[in-house]
Amino acid sequence: MSQNQDPIHLARQFEIIFTTHYSAVKYFAINLLKSEEDAEDIIQDVFAKLWTQPEVWLKNKDIGQYIYAMTKNTTFNFIKRKRVEQSYQEQLSQKYLIEDLLKSEDTLDPIYYKEALLIIRLILDRLPERRRKVFEMSRINNMSNMEIAQALNISVRTVEHQIYLTLLEIKKTIFIAFFLCFF
């Protein structure tokens, strides 16, 4: 067994690399993410992955650059994944906003329920006809975006955008109504 393959020697070599680069790379990740907790996770991932590749860090004379590149790429992938998750959660919450309200007749005070429905109906009545139709097909008739796109001969992306704009309008109006009622 050569000295390079001795587990104790490998661990010492890695410890030197880790202690030499950890603080600077963590600071780099914090600057990109603006979150120390997320940066810690990224740095742990980077060094855990690096540990499994001793051929990279034993032979690479410029390991610092390599670690920075790994950190940058891991951070950007993390940011992309966060955006996708956030977008998905936003879509889910928007999708069920009206459905939940329509199903909450039993749990809401009948007066509040009727007022909420009235507000939504007023909002929908103010919308351009096609946007209102798209929204009603989606939320009231429970049609998929693809079905709506085919029925109206428009793109699925246009359907998504019309629904998004309507939900934005509803949220804004409900927020204002809530604010006026309680403040």
C-alpha cells in the first residue's frame, strides 16, 4: 500500500485541504446565497463530494480553484432547485385558493362566505372576457390547462399566464378587503 492510499494519510491530506479552504469557500457561498445556514449545507455537500474523489484532490495542485468552482456550481444548482420548488408551491397555493374558498361554506360564517364569493364574482366580472373564461374553465369547471388551451385554441402558456394574472388580482383585492376590515 502506497502512502497516498493509506487511509490515515488520506484523512490528513483532506484535513489540510478542508482547513485551508473551508472558511473562504463558506464566505463565498454566503455572499452568493445571503444565508449562512444554506451556505453551510452547500459547503458540507462540496466537501463530502470532494472526499469521495481523492484522485482529484491528491493530484490537483490548484485545488482551491477546483473547490471554488464546485461551490459555485453547487450553489447555482441549489438556487435553481429552490426557484423550482418555490414556483411549484406558488402554483399549488394559487390553484387551490378558490377551490378551498368554495368548499369552505360549512366552515366560514355564511355572511363571510357570501361576501367572499361576491368579491370574487365582482373581480371576475371586471376581467377581460377571455381571462375570465379561462379562469372559470380552470377553477369552476375543473378543466386542465391543456383542455382549456385546446378548447380556446390558445397555448398552454397563455392559459397559465391568464390564470396567474387572475389569481394575482384576486389576492390583491382580498388583501385590500382584509386590510380594510381589520384596520
